[in-house]
Amino acid sequence: MSKFDKLIQRIKNLDKGLRFDELKKVLEAHGYTAHSPRGGSSHYTFRKAGHIPITIPKHEPIKTIYVLMVKEAIEGDDAE
């Protein structure tokens, strides 16, 4: 199993030790583009045509709700 597959598995298991960069890597691999915050905000927005945008704050540790949002997004892409 590759490192990327292990990362996907950690997301599907809602691992609490995930970092922002790991979620960003997975979302970008699934076709999302990251839009940097403006005006001092720490929230990045990930967009993909035809999908609801996902906003994730760049804080450590990442809260489980944001991992769940990424999990739903990648599982929705796998179903297509």
C-alpha cells in the first residue's frame, strides 16, 4: 500500500492526527484548487467545478468535522 493510499485510509477512518497539508494534498489530487485567504484569514477554500466548496482553517490539529468534509468529498468523487 502506497503512502497516498495510507493517507486516504486515515481520512476514511477520521484520524485526529491529520495535518492541513495532508488534507490539501488529497483534495488537490482529486481536482480541487486551493484559494488562499485574504485579509489575514487562516481559512483556505478548496473549489471544484460542480461541487460544493470546502473551507478549512490552517490550524493544527485539524478538527474532525473538516476531515469528515474531505472524506465525503473524496468518496463522492470515487462514486462518479
